Amino acid sequence: MGSLSAAAEFADKFFGGLLVEVLIACVLYGVTTLQTFIYFQKYPNDSPYVKLFVAAVWILETVHTAFCIHVVYGYLILNFADVENFGKIYWSIGITVITEVVLSTMVQSFYVRRVWIMSNYRRLLTGGIAFCVVCRIAFGIGSTVLSYRFREWSAFRAQKSSLVTVSGGLGAAALVDVLVALTLSWYLSRGRSDFPQVSKSRVNLIMLYAVNSGAITAAASVLSVILYATQSKSLVFLGIVEIQGKLYANSFLGSLNARAHIRSKNNPVQYPSFESYSNNGFRAPPVPKVEVFQQTMVTTDLGLHNVGHELENVSAIPRSRSSSEYSMQNIKGNELV
């Protein structure tokens, strides 16, 4: 009974945080699946390459989640109360690490492509960020190899090379996220000043998405390094790494699915007709239309107009797009907004 109690106490300290974090990762995988479904429903006309990219991200997320569950199942169920096996590195951990590396590399490469386009194909800037992505891949592969070479956590942590690969890989990932967020924000801000007619709220939203997605994933990388260095008797750092993969996938899908909302910021105001009134409140009519009675002053995009004495149906006038209107679709690739 005493040995079982000791095993339970050890499992609580060593795997408790990992178990909770894997559960959070599973919830985020559900969000990823929902976002993938929404994407294919809302954007059927996107490029086949973008659709294939989204499908690949979801498949990798599915594989990653399955092996995350397998890690916890192997430690806490298959090796229940086996303290000797608690200190060993389970074989599926290496698969979760390399899967997360591939997933984060795909998403970061997608963002680097945005930087390449937004910067008017500046090789030095884009090449520097791409080099950090390559470093992330190299360090990630190194961590995976070491996890199979040293089969126990004590031996793995004792190696300076493991500290270099773990901290180097996560540090490179954080650097890429910060550089991408700052670069995109800078070019978006400059583009806003170049096109004075643009809706500032629209550009601000795009900048907000870029900064938030980069800040969250970068913070996860830094937190993982800190926990790895300070929590030697726990696998809590590994759980943050698993969550980070979900954050990459959701930030990528969220940026794609947010395009319709961002584009709507430049839509003209549509006034409801009297047909749109119902007992439940306002309901948007299928065709924007204004019904005006005699001597009613109506504000439209063209100003104030004095409408005639008889009931008239005034159809909404489509607003022409100025040649200088800031449109990411026209300027820097239609996957941005």
C-alpha cells in the first residue's frame, strides 16, 4: 500500500501538470477542427493550394493530438504505479515533438511568405527570418534524436546538448514569431499612411491579429524554456510545447477565417426597409433597400436628400472602389483579408 501511495505522489508531481495541459490541448484541437470546418464552408473559392495547406495542418493536428493522448495513456495507464518506468522517456514523445516542429514550421513558413510579399520581396529581411525557421527545424530534430538516444529523463536533462536543442529550438520559434508580427505590423502601418482613404479600423484589426498571434506563441516558447530549466522534477514544460502546436494551428486558421469580418469593416451602411421590421426586432432584408415617405430626410453615402412626396423605393447604390483604396487583396495577396 505504501509503494502505491508513493507512486501516486510521484505521478502527481511528475505528470499532473502534463495531464492537465494535454486535456487543454485536446480542447484546442476541437477548436482547430471547428475552424477547419468553418474555413471550408466560408471560403470555397480559395486557392486549391491554400485548401490543401489547411487540410494538411488539420491532419497533422489530428496525429499530434493522438500521440499526446498516447503519452499520457502510456505513463498513467499502461505503466500505472510503475515508478521505474515513470522516469523513462516514452517513445511517442519523440513523435509529438517532431510533429509539433513540422506543424509550427508550416505555419511560420506561411507567415514568412506574407513578409516576403508585404516587404516587396526583400531578400535580406525575409532570408533572416527564414534562417531562424531553419534553426528551429534543426534544433527540433536534435531534440527528437536525443529523446531516443537517452531513454531516461534524468540522462536527457543531464546532457548540455539537450538544453541547447530545447532552448535553441523554442528560442528560435519565439524570435520568428516576434519578427513576423513586428514586420507585418510595420508594413501595414506604413500602407495605411500611404492610402488615406482606407478604413483605419480594418488595418488595425489586421495588425491586432498579427501581433496577438505572434505574442501568444512566442510567450509559450519562452515559458517552455523557463519551465524546462526550473522544473526538473516535472514534465510541465512538455505540456506547454504540446499546447503551442495547437496555438500555431488556431492562429493560422483564425487569420484565414477572420477575412470576412475584416472585409466587412469597409462595407457601406445599409438601412433597413419597413419590410425588415418584425416582432423579433430588426432583420436584414435580402436586398438593401430604403423605403421613404414624403419629406423624409435620408442620410446616405452621398449626403442628405429631400425625397419626393410619394412613397419611393430607393435601392442602395453600390460604392465604387477607389484606385487608391487600401485592399490587401489587391496589394499583397488575397489570403491576408
